Amino acid sequence: IVRNDRQLSLANIGVAYLAFIIGTLCGLLQVFIRNDALKLPAWLDYYQILTAHGLLLAIVFTTFFIFAFFQSGMSRTLGAFGRKTSVWSWIGFYVTLFGTLLIVVMVVSGQASVLYTFYAPLQAHGLFYVGLALFVIGTWIQGFALVGHYVVWRKRHKGELSPLFAFMTIATIILWVIACLGVVATVLFQFIPWAFGWTDGINVELSRSLFWYFGHPLVYFWLLPAYMAWYIVVPKIIGGRVFSDSLARLSFILFILFSIPVGFHHQLTEPGIASFWKFLQTVLTFMVIIPSLMTAFSLFATFELRGRELGGRGLFGWVRKLPWRDVRFTSIFVAMFFFIPGGAGGIINASFQMNELIHNTLWVVGHFHITVGTPVAMTFFGLTFWIVPYLTGRVFTKSLQKLAFIQIATWSVGMLLMSTAQHLLGLLGAPRRTAYTGYAHDDAFAWFDGILSNHVTMAVGGSILFISAVLLVYIIVQLWWIAPKADQEHFMTFPIAESDASTTPAFLENWKIWIGIAFILIALAYTIPLSDIIQHAPPGSERFQTW
Ligand code: HAS
């Protein structure tokens, strides 16, 4: 990988892990506040820490890491970036960074304690929303720079399908750009004018709907890079091949089609949307589960085929043959394992009636810690273990590998304890996102009397997670600056599995078809309910003032 592309990826990884360590520290503070073991000083607020935690981990860490992965992988598969791609990628990186800093300054100064969903009528300082807009624009610039690189490659390779890594990167960028249209619309046309006082009200239901138009595909923007690792990197590490090139491509296309017209499943309890539209979007949500089931099937097949190739016999004999001592594999395998209950929880959430039970409870917090917090985050850790050495030219030494095993073990145990407690507490009715009761009032204690459904379990889990985060950052510092330099032979490579595209139909890479169908589905699911929300806003909702 050439110097420029390497530095670009490293810059993104650096910001990602800086956000990661501050974000996990905020998480640690939270579990102690919730169990009443920690009293915050008057100048620091529970919601301020919760906002920082959500934004730094779910938005900043993920996004910067994802771009680092895309950039290094695109440079590896399609060749070094040309001048235009490099310049625009750097510009995009700085715009994203500037937006991030603006957001952080506003949150730290206590002027944006509105959580990562920034629901109106909570209001932040106008510059917070400007920061959000710049963040999105920065990612678009970085994304379009990669699209440019891909277009140049396709012109040079007329009639060929692009490598799977490039295909999946472009699919994810398409999904991201279409998804962001919702958040850009609400931030530019609703929040910024309202926060700067140019308008005296905001249509709350419209802003929430536009947010969730973005908010659900956002979770697939986190998930798809993890799936890229599962489809492409893991098979190479275990010495296998991609199970089916066309299945892998089809699953990404299904995400473009079905991940967007489903945002109402986050709003099932809201009164301003007619049940029919909620029902329609619930059905579409069940469609978006299909590509994940296809992925699970494909991964099991990859593992079994490779395990049998290595001599595994009987129903499960092949499992033992997999390379468990390779932390690059084990970390990601455990991450996948967490997605089984994570995905099942998602199906429960999406079931219209069952959503009544879990909505706005700690269950949801448990759900996203075993989706984005483990399957996605731990896959990113598994990638970090070799991507940093790949970029810095250092050796992932045996002793660092041992530490890496401890790191993923602690992350898994911490997450298992914390998220199980959160799921159970949620079912008992403990609410999410509230400092109400300080969690020491008698009525609140009623939630916390089981062994697992205990506030202490949550705090123990949270503490283990923070120790794990510190360990991870220690490993990264070693891999970046301290571990011995690798000679050429040891130099880590970017693992990309062989994928046989000889029978893959070419129309799968005809983006116009898929983008067109995606917009038709979006129009069907959103046009009428959104125009209803605009036309029939209850009197006064246009004039919501700051709380
Ligand atoms: Fe979700 C709320 C529904 C997936 C993240 N979700 C959230 C929130 C977040 C989030 C952050 O319908 C909170 C938002 C907020 O702040 O209010 N979610 C779903 C559904 C799925 C789903 C249907 N969510 C995710 C993913 C996330 C994520 C992925 C992050 C990355 N979610 C909801 C709903 C709500 C919600 C409602 C709103 C709740 C409310 O009322 O507020 C599906 O995509 C899940 C499909 C997944 C599967 C699993 C496939 C399994 C695989 C692993 C294979 C394993 C192997 C290893 C091969 C069907 C691919 C084998 C190993 C062995 C040893 C066996």
C-alpha cells in the first residue's frame, strides 16, 4: 500500500480510537450513575455524558473506522489512489473531523445534551447541528472520492465485474448517501433554522420521521463493513473461499432495497402515523432480515466446507479444525456469535405488538450493545489487529496476540453480563435514557432484585468493558509505534478471499436498477405518511418552543 493511502487510513483509525476511548469512559461513568454509586458534580450532567457516549461510539468511532477499512481495502484491490481520489479523500477527512470537533465542543460545553437522536423539542446550540451537517458532508466527500476511484477502474476494465470488496464498498456508500438524505433534510431545513431562531417552531413528528428514515439504515452502514469482513476477510484467514460470489452480492443489494423504507419500526408507539403505514414498514423490516439470514447460511457453509477440507468428520467434527488460535479469526467468530441473539432481539423489536413491551426500556439498550456494540465493534477490533500492522509495517507479536485474546475475552464477558442485565431489566420495565429516580428510589429498586437483573451486574459488566477498551488501545499503541518493524516476508497482508465470479450475473452490478427500485420502495413507504404529517400537524406542533 502506498504511503498516501496508508496515512489516510491511519488518520481515520487514529480519530476512531481516540473517540473510542473517551466514549467507553463515558459508558463507565454511566453504569455507575445508574446504580447510584457515582454523583456527578453540578457542572456535569447525566444527559451530557449519555450524548457523548452515544455520539463518540456509535457515530464517530464507527464512521472513521469504516472509512479507514474502505480506503485501505480499495487501495489494495483496485490499486493505489490517483491524485483526485487522494485529494478529495483528505478534504473529506478534514471536513468530517471539523464537524466532529464542533459537535464535541458543543456537547462538552453543555449546550447539546440532546442524545444521539437529538429529538425535538430538545434543542441544542445551532452550531451542534452545523457540526452534524459538516460531519455528513465530510463522509459524502470521502465516499464519492472512493466512488471516483471505482469508476476509473471500471472504465479500464470494461465488461468485468468489480472485485467483491469494491462492490460491497460501493453498495455501502450508496446506502449511506441515500440514508443521509433524511437527516440532512431535517438538520438543514428544520433544526438549523429553529435553533438559530429564524423560525419559531418545529414539526416534531416530521423531524423524528426524517431522523428514523436515516436512523435505521444507519445501523446497516455499521453492519455492512462487518459483513464485508465476514464474507471476504474471514474465509481467507481460515484458508477457505467465499461460499458464493453472487449470494454475497445479492445480500448487499437487498440491504440497499430494504434497509431504508423501514424507519417507522422505531416509531411504532407514536400517535402521528396511521397504523397502515406502520404495518407496511414492519413487513418491509421483515424483508431486511432476509439478507442477514443469507449471510448466516453462507458463513456456516464457509466454515463447514473449510473444516471438512481440513479433515473434520461427523456432524460437528469440522468445528474443531477451525483455526481457533488465530485471534484475527476467533475475535470475529465470537462477534458473529453475539449477532445470533442480537438479530433475534431485533426481530422481537420489529414485531408490531411485541414492540409495545420493549420500547423505551433498557431492553433496547441491551439490543444495540449486542448488535453494534459487539458484532460490529468486535469485528472492527478483529480487523484492527492486522490492519494497523499492515499500515505501520510492524509485527503483531506473540505477546500482543495473547493480550488480544484477553481483550476479546473481557469484551465478551463484559458485554454478556451487561447486555443480559439490560435485556432482563427492560422486560421488568426499567426505562432507558432517564436520570429519573437516581435509581435509588424504592420503586426503582423493585426492578433490580434478580441475580442477573441487577444494577450491580450491569456495573460489573461495564467496568470489565472499560478495562478491555484500555487494553485494546494499549495494543494499538504498540502496533502503531512500538512493536518491532517487520521485514518484508513478515509484512502482514490484507486478507482477501478468492471469490469465483464466473457465474455471477452482470446485472447485479447495474446500480441504476437497484437505486431506482430503492427509491420506488421509499416513495411507497413514505410519501403519503410524510405528507399527512406535514398537512395534519396538530395545532401548536409547529410552534414548539425550547423546553
Ligand atoms: Fe436494531 C433499535 C429492529 C439489527 C442497532 N437497533 C435499535 C437501536 C439500535 C439498533 C442502535 O424493529 C436503538 C435505536 C434508538 O436509539 O432508539 N434491529 C432490528 C432488526 C434487525 C436489527 C429487525 N439493530 C440491528 C443492527 C444494529 C442495530 C445490525 C446495529 C449494528 N432495532 C430494531 C427495532 C428497534 C431497534 C424495531 C426499535 C426498538 C424500539 O422500539 O425503540 C435485523 O437486521 C436483525 C437481523 C439479524 C439476524 C441475525 C443473523 C445472524 C448472523 C450471525 C451468524 C453467526 C455465525 C456464527 C455464522 C437475523 C448473520 C455461528 C456461531 C455459532 C457458535 C453458532
